[in-house]
Amino acid sequence: MRVWWFLRRLAPLVVVVIAIVTSIGLMLQWGLVCTNLQTLHHINHLCTKHLLGNAVGNLCEPLCLEETMEALACHPSNQPERIAFSATWKGKRILFKSPKSDVLSIPKLLNPNSKVEFLSSIKQLVYSKLYINISLEEAKEIGTLPRENQGKSGDNLSEMDSAWMLLQDEDYLSTVLFAKNDIFPKRIGTCGNLYAIEYAETIKGTSALFSLEDDEEEWERRVRLAVLVLDLLVKLDEANLQLCNVQFKNFGSLGNRVQYLSPGDVRLRNSFPKNFSCKADHDCGHFDCQSLCNMTTGRCNNPIEGDNLQLVCEKIYLGWTAAGRIILPGLLVSTKASSALASLLRRCADPTSRPLSTSFRRTLYNTLIRKN
């Protein structure tokens, strides 16, 4: 009887433990949480390939032989089988990322001994993913892996295979393709199927409670961030790029600039080819980048509909709303915001107000730099 009573008392605890273990297992499987053991396992596997000559890159020796990478810490990737971890190297924090899992199963180059065919394949790849035509010189530039001695990488099969595999990943592809525009964190280097970029701290909104009680220092910090976001939008407009996934987690602070952390979610305006087939509007879009489907021709209209400033005002400055109520307050939601700024932000966030004029943008910028 005592045993039966004990088991009955123990049963709820066992159920709770099983539920917790199952939840943790699912979160690990879905990439919502991570452990450093996963990171070390991936690094050990990669370093074994490097020692066998099957993984190359300027960061292989620092990662595998020199052991100069310090303070390794895993980062949830929100994508199963995709690795992300940060490390300190040469006194700076960098972020390692692996391509999406489907990239790892791509076929190898048909004729890797031909440099011309390699570059032609890169040109075709860029157009198939981003609908952008690039020159052979540009293809050579993005298909070249960095070296520690600052020299150019060679044309050997391992380097070409690594570059080809990495370029399949849209985050990596856009990072190297638009490297000169200072929009994304810069590429530091590669090793096999890993690439490293500058580490940027994700910007955050604020809670409703804190937004009501901001001190002057906190408010000025957030206004400075908002101004840096405007500086980023200027660079995007100069490159004719449209943000397609505007969320707090996709913006990061890096020194005195803000960078966009999801390069694969950027599209060149006018990039949808006119022969892109569709059956409904959602066939012509990618998150916040939306083109319209011409139901008569069954083709997507050019260009992509959208305005970077309008999206940022709506989702970053004011925050996320539902049924007219703020769910996640944005950077500029505060009792310290002037009535003039609040009015500008409401107008800016209204989708019917786009395209926003140059004079409006200047007024918003000047209002912010005056610290309200």
C-alpha cells in the first residue's frame, strides 16, 4: 500500500520531468535554444575535414590549430541544423554562421577545372536567386575567399567548392555582393562551410513600463539609435535596396553605425522579372517586399511595392501593433517624445502616405537630431 501511495505521489513529478525534457529536446531540434556542445561538435568535425585537406579558408588555422579563438558561445539560429556561435579573435567579437541546411546538399561544380565556367556559374546563380545581372569581374570578386596574408585565394578545387557552397546561401551571397555599401556586417573570413562576420548587438524595443519612465540618458540613447537607423536607410536607398523583413532582431548596433542582420531578406528594387508567373499577390512577395499579381497576364508587376522608411517607422520606431493597440513598443514610444515627433511618426507609419518625400525625411531627421 505504501509503495502504491508513493508511486501515485511520484507520477505527477515524472510527467512534469518528461514534459520539460521533451520541450528542451524540441527546442534544440528546432534551433530555438542551443548548447556549446553542439558548437564544439561542429568545430571538431570541421577541423577533422581541414586536417584531411577537405576544408579550407583563412579562419581554419586560427579555429583548429592555433587555438586563438576565445570565449566561444553558441547562438540560437531558429533554423534546425544551422550553426551560429560567436568568438573573440584578435580582440574583437565575431559571429560564425553556417549556411542553411539545404545548401549543404547542393551538387558540386560540373567542371571545376575551368575558372571561366566557375565565374559564369556564379553569374547565373546570382540572377537565379536575386534577379541581378553581374559582370565576370564582380563574379570573381564574390567568388574569391579571403586569405590571412591578404593575398588572393588560389583556383584549387577545395577553394572553389567552398566558395560555391557558401554562395548558395542568400545571407552570405548578399553579404559579399553588397560588401562595399556598408549595409551588412562585414565578412571576416571562412573555414569550410562556416563564414564569420562582424558581431553586432541586436537593437531592442522597450517595455511599456520602461517607456513611461525613461530617464533622459535612456531616451537620448534610443534617439541616437533611431538616427543611426535613418543613416542605414540612406545607404539602402543609394544601393536601391528594399528591406523585406523589418523586425527588431534584424537590426544590430555596431560601433557608431546600425547594420541590417538578415542580408538574405533584402531585394533590389525592380528585381522581380516581368515574366515571373503568379496566381495571387502572395506569389509576388517576400515578407514586407510585395509586388502585385496581374490577374490578366498571370505575371508579377514591376516594381516591388514598399518604402523602407515607412516600414521602419511602423515596426521599429512605433513598434508592433494589433487592432490599433501597441503590442511591442518601438524605439521612439515614450512620454519624452514631443508632440511634433509623434505626429511625424504617425504620418510616416501610414502605408497610404508612401512614397515619403525627401523634405519629409529631412524634417524627421532634423527633429530627431535636435533631441526633441
